[in-house]
Amino acid sequence: MTNVSVVTFDVADGSFTFYSKESWESQVQSWRDELFESGMIEDRDIIDEMDYYEVVECMWGEEVFVDYI
């Protein structure tokens, strides 16, 4: 049995990245922080309300897909 619960697929290079529930939540929070710090989205409340699909889309556009295992 594995603790992998989320996988991302990067269309550009064909790579998969696997995350446990805890590491996924940490990664999404890291991306939220990056969106705020880069100034891409200036309102922290908006970023915090975004679901993980929206965060991934802001970070990677159509290049990365997410699915739960």
C-alpha cells in the first residue's frame, strides 16, 4: 500500500510527480505563497480562497494536470 494520493502530469516534459496528502497540501501552499510574492495576484484573501485546480492553473496554465489517486 502506498501513501500517494495526488499525481501531477507535466505535458511539456511528460513527467509525473506523486504527492502524499501532506506533501500535496504543502506544495499547494508553497505555490500560493509564490503567486502572492511574485505579485501575480496581489490580494492574499483571493489566493487563499482558490482551490488547488485554480492554483495549479495560475502557476502552470494548461501545462500541468492534476488527479487524485
